[in-house]
Amino acid sequence: MAKAGDLVEIVTKDNVYHGILMPKPEIFKSNSVVLKLDSGYNIGIDKKKIKKIKLIKKAKKTKQKKKKIKLNKKLPTVSILSTGGTISSKVDYATGGTYASLTAEDFVELEPKILEFANIRAKKILQIMSEDVGYADWITMAKEIKKELDKKEVAGVVLTHGTDTLHYTASMLSFMFPKLSKPVVLVGAQRSTDRGSSDTFMNLISSVIAATQKIGEVMVCMHATSNDDFCYLHRATKVRKMHTSRRDAFRSINQFPIAKVFTNGMVEILTDYKKPDEKTELNTKIDKKVALVYVYPGINEKILDYYVKQKYHGVVLMGTGLGHVPKKIVQKIKFMTRKNIVVCITSQCLYGRTHGFVYSNLRRLERAGAIFCEDMLPEVAYVKLMHVLGKTKKLEKVKELMQENLKGEINKTISVKMFMN
Amino acid sequence: MAKAGDLVEIVTKDNVYHGILMPKPEIFKSNSVVLKLDSGYNIGIDKKKIKKIKLIKKAKKTKQKKKKIKLNKKLPTVSILSTGGTISSKVDYATGGTYASLTAEDFVELEPKILEFANIRAKKILQIMSEDVGYADWITMAKEIKKELDKKEVAGVVLTHGTDTLHYTASMLSFMFPKLSKPVVLVGAQRSTDRGSSDTFMNLISSVIAATQKIGEVMVCMHATSNDDFCYLHRATKVRKMHTSRRDAFRSINQFPIAKVFTNGMVEILTDYKKPDEKTELNTKIDKKVALVYVYPGINEKILDYYVKQKYHGVVLMGTGLGHVPKKIVQKIKFMTRKNIVVCITSQCLYGRTHGFVYSNLRRLERAGAIFCEDMLPEVAYVKLMHVLGKTKKLEKVKELMQENLKGEINKTISVKMFMN
């Protein structure tokens, strides 16, 4: 009988499928068989519809012989912390289980070239798809990163993460580290290692190179173009996933990337960055009672009552244009600020700055107590507000902190070249 | 005493302001004076703080002598319908009132060159800032457009609109006109006519040129670059405002613009477009019980209960990446679809396609009954779902229509060049 990892042909009433039989993931409690097609995509086929499963080729038993890695005293040490996502997914057909790249040896096996730039330590701290990342995970990540940064021999930390919410995590970590003595580099992959076009290898090696630099920031390291020419190192508070599947999906918005990173170790600095602080400081206190709400024509303003009723402390609105919302929402904001709920305004345009003074409707919004978040990305304003409300609940102080540039999230001088780039 | 329109100097305790005294807008019931600074921005100054208002130069009385426009029988006729927004705002300092460009003569006075390309008819159908546009306005616009298109002498319609929600209106109008015998061109301005860098003139003339073309689509005509070189003519269902203030804020997403329009009348076609239909058909039936919801780490899934309780018929989710949502939201979607509420999945990445089959979490979503909206923009999926639910409430039919390319909203062959362009 065919087993996971075998190349098979599955015949149903309507089709013939050709591919590798996949181990049954936990999620499939239903009666289906999962096949990885030659295209690299997986499909599920209802067992009832299967007429025949023909074994074409048995899977090769892969022997897990791992070389012990020698310490190179001339090189810095980088800690790789893995949390799950595409970059650490690797299906072991022989054993039939899904396991993630976890040990230093696993990473070296994946991309031996990383040893040219650093000694590698590695630890699996979470196993989670990024769409399921939550508050507790952010705190776990921050604490584990702190532990590594505090080790004298560690030059920097690489955190592997699913790409979907990688930019949320990156900016949250930025705010959680008011001071940072070493670089923290988040990296992900848009395509898994079993696909020819996988970006895992180049992203991984680039992130290790980035983690050896003297930069005191949380950053995101991902493919810069649709070719394999170099990676961008983005400021965590200025980056966003802008494409569902492209390898160069991550783009700096209203800001230049900090640097280009080449796999030969070259790092080309593109803009100002923060030098490392003397010591690393961690503050994981966040207020979870914060929401992010998209504003659109026809929006029911009563949806905001839900947050009032649930005793939320803050709401970030994604307004239109310069930060506009319909008149009926302005009324609701007045009501909310009177109840001491912080209302922040960002723009769904993503690019550009919100303003509280250009049009009379905007001035009205400001008088209603709304806080305009400059050129901050909505996602960044959302995590920042959680962080700020973790520090203080005083409206005036919250406003002051939200409009203060804490971690590069506000750019006072946006260049014309920072648009769609 | 200084009057509205006069150049003045206002001295307060801390500052001296130099600018044109503005007529007091309705909104300022407070005791403030509005001054238009040389930068083009307006500021409000508290009357209590004013020490002195010095008159520098009296406003010139502008005489409203309007030339009667002669009909040029060699040229086509374009109807300009105005609805408000920056493009039709023009402060008349002499009379002190805010009035909008409404008559054909007003538009010709604004940009006399339009008479080289078309005879102009004009009508003010609404006076509204675009952040306040709602269902009723969409229906008003569609009906007024239909009236103009039905006139034999009219070659096409230009609709002037505030830019904030212009793309929502444009795609709604696309769906409301299943058949279109003439072009409908939406146009706005990012900067008002009293600013040197105003895009009003070039956008207006380009939209008139566009409205004389043989194209059976609703389109958006706006500045293509940060220079005054040409305008883009975008497909209504593929365009989005991507910058809060730039003149070239409108970008085609997952699609090329239909054409470049030059102010000398040249139109350079860039991609396929729809030829005019024999007759125009209008269907303004929409279902208002539809919501658009942003998905993010930490989202409270109970927010969806609000829409269940309020008996909504459809919700469009802006998921992460390929269309992911947290597990707890998947459970909620199951519950909603069982209650016959349509749940559509789009991506907050904006660029790229959503998928229901790549990752197991996505397959779970699909089994929960969610409809993946291909490469549709979230805003477009939102107005499309209103339109589709206006036609049918049968889930299978809704799914079929949502995944069918009705008005160019789905692009099956996204080119690599359609990213960040």
C-alpha cells in the first residue's frame, strides 16, 4: 500500500491526479487524502470518490545524519529563534510527520552558506502559523529574544515567522524594546523549501548577515525584487506585506528600506538607522483592549458601540484620504472620547500623511478628540496604541506619545521616491 | 474693516499670520477667524487671541461676466455632472460664499481648453464631500448618468467626485451598469484650484477627452505621475487611492491602466477594454446589509456577532496574505454561513490573489463556506457583494457571481509588471 512520501496516481470518477502522497495533517479529520501536485500545491481528494491509488515510486528513506558544526572563533554568533510559518515548514515524507527546522544543524543543512558569516545557535520557541499569532505569542517572542540578546557571545537575533502577520509582530517588538543593544531581524518565506522558487535560502542567509550588523533596531529582511539579486532590510515600523504571493511582497511605506543585503555579505546602507544602545530594555506591558476598524461608505457607525460596551480603551480607525470619516462617525467619536476611549486616525491609502487641518471635516474630527497618526501605517498605529495604553491611560499623555516618533514609525520628511517603491 | 477675500496680517500674542481672510464656513460656530496662508492651507485663529487685524490689500471685485459658449457642430458633446469634493470647490471671496462649479460656463471658465475637444453640458446633481457619500447618492448618480447617456447628442459622461471614496463609487457604478453604450469617466482633484499645484485643470480636460472615446466602461481619470505629463484612465473596478495627498494617488492594482490621456487629445491605449454595448442598462438594486471588516492579530471574533444580530446578509473580510484569518474567526464563519450570511475573503495585501487551497488553514476556510474573491480589491468585493445580493440571496448563485468576472474586477492573468506601478 502507498504511504506518505510515495509518488502515486489517484484515479477518481472525473480525474486522474499525479503527485506525492502527503502525511495526513491533524486538521483533516474528514475522509480525504492529501496529494502534493507537481505544481507544488496540495489538494485534498475525498476518499469516497477515489477509485484507485496506484503506487508509482516508493519514497526514499532520508537518513537524518547530521554533521556536528565546528565553532569558528573569528565569526560572530547569531541566534535563530523559530516560531513557525512557511519558512520553518518542511514535510518529512519518510516519517510522515510535519516538523519544523529547529536546531542549528537543521538551519545549516538548509543553507550551509550561513556558516560563512556566523556561528549559529537555534531554538524553537513556538510552532504557529502567523495568522494565529496573538498577544501572548508577542510576549513570548520578546522575552526569548531578550534572553538571547543578553548573552555576551550573541551578536544579534534572527526570528523566523510566518509572513502574513510578520509586520505586525515586527512593529510590536520594536515598541517592546525601548532600547536595543543588538539587531533583531525578522525573516519569513513566501514559498516553501520544496518549491524551486523558494525564497527561504536567500532570506535566511541575508537575515543572518543582517543580524551581525551594528544596528539597534528591529528589522524585517525579505526579498527586494522578483529576482534573487538581494534582500531589503526594512525598518520594522515602516514595512507592510503588499502582495499575497510574490517573494518581494514586503515594501517599506513612506520610508526607504534601511539597507540592501547581498548574499556575499555586502550590506549597502540606504538611509539613517539607529545605532545600538548600551543595554537592551524590554517592556512587554500592552493593553489588549484596542481595536482596528476599516472605514468605508455605508459603514454602520453603531459598530463602534460594540467597543464602548466591551469597555475598549482605544480604537484605531482606517479613514479615507487624509483621514476622513463620515459625519455620523464624527459624532460617535465625540461620544467615545467623552467616555475616555482613545480614537486614532490613520489612512487606508497607506501612503502619505493624515492631517487634522486641511478640510473643515478634518478639523471637526480633531475637535471631537481624535488623534491623527501622521504617516503611520494603520497596523503600526494599532500595535503602538496597545503599547502606549500599556504605559498610560491619560488621554493627553497618550496623544503626546502617539504623535511622538518612538521607533521610526513617524517620518517627518517623506521623499517623493518613497511612493510605490 | 477687513472683509473676506482681503489680504491681511493677523497679530496674536505668539504669532503673526499673513494670508487671505476666508469667509466663515458654516462649521465654525466657534469664535475663530479662518485665514488661507500662502502655502494654500487654511488655519483657524481664536478671536480671543487676536490682537490686531491689519488690512494689507482689499480683494478685487470679480465680475461674473460669463461668455455664452457657441456650439461647435464638429465636436462631440460631453455631460459633466458634479457631486462636490475638492474638484468643485471654489471659494468666491467677493461674495463670501462657497459655491461649486456647476454650469457649463463655470467649467469652461475653469479650463477653456476643454472646448477644443467637446461641447459641454453641465449639471450639479449633488453637493457632498466624498467621505459622506452613501447608498442613496450612488443611486442618484447612476440615474442621472443614465439620463445623460440616453440623450442622443451626448457622447459620454464625466462625473466630478471627491477623491476619498471615488473608487468605491466608480466600481459601484460599474456594477450598476451591466451594459454601457458610452463611456462614464469619474474625475476628482487632490488639490483645489486656488493652489498653484492644482490638478483640477489637467484632470478635467483629460476626463473630457476620455469621455469622447468609444469605450463601454466606467473609468477613473487622474494624474498618472507627480508631474503634469499625462493622466491615467483606470478601470473602475481595479483602481484605488493609494496616497493621502499626491496628485498621482490613484493606481491600478493587479491590472494596467486602460490608457494614457494627454491634454493635446492623444489617447494611448495600454490594455484591453470593453467596446460600447448597443444600449445602456441600469440596475440600481443593492443590498445594504453588507459590511467590510479588517482582520488582524488580536481581533475580537465576537465583532462578527454584531452583524449576525443585525441580520446582515454579507460580510467581506480583509484577511492577511492569501486570505488567512485566525482559527477563531474560521469557527465564526462556519456559524455565519449556516445562518445564510455570505462571507467573502479578500486580502489586505491588496496586490495578488487570494487562494482557497494552498495551506490547510485556507482549505478549512473554504469548507467553512467562505468565498475567495480572487484578485478583487476589498472595496470592490464589498460593493460587488451589495450588487450581487441585490440580485439573489441564494448562496450558490452568490458564490458563482462573486467568482465570475462581471466588470473586469477579476484578472486571471496578473502580469509581474502590475505590482507597485
